[in-house]
Amino acid sequence: MAKVVGMGGGKPQKASEQPTQQAKLDLAKSKPVQCAECGYDIFVDGSKFRKISKLVAGTPQDVVVPIEVLLCGNCGEVCEELLSPQLKVLEELDKKKENE
């Protein structure tokens, strides 16, 4: 039987011991996520890619890492609100490098 590590305060749990109760969410109390540029609320999958030098990665070739992003279905803008915090930081660093 598989063990899940990292849940329950660091105590390993068997997969069958995981809580099965799901949070009850009331969609009537939600608000739509909309494109900051055009206000559209339908998004499509897209990908960004980050390249890691073989010297840094310790591999024979450079490593290309795909990162999923959501694009506005109307204007194609990346939905910044749904980007991971790590990717937001990387994008800010990239912009600073471009401006130097």
C-alpha cells in the first residue's frame, strides 16, 4: 500500500487514510476571473518555456522546462492573476535584465 508523505504534520499516511471530505464551496459567492486587458472570462492553455544551462543543471544538454499558463481566449494575453508566484518573480527579473 502506498504511503503519502508530507500530509498530517509530517506523519506518513497510507493512501487509504487520507481525508475524503471535500470543502463545500458556494459558487453563488464567487466572482469570475477576467482578463485584465479585455474583461473576457474564458481562458485557453498555453505554455512558456524556461531554459537551464547544462552547466547549472549538471546534464549533457541544456534543459528546457515547460510551464503551463492560461491565455485569454479573446485577446491572447497571459492571465497574470493565475501565474504561480515563482513564475511572477522570474518574469520580473527578466524584465529588469532587459531594461539594463
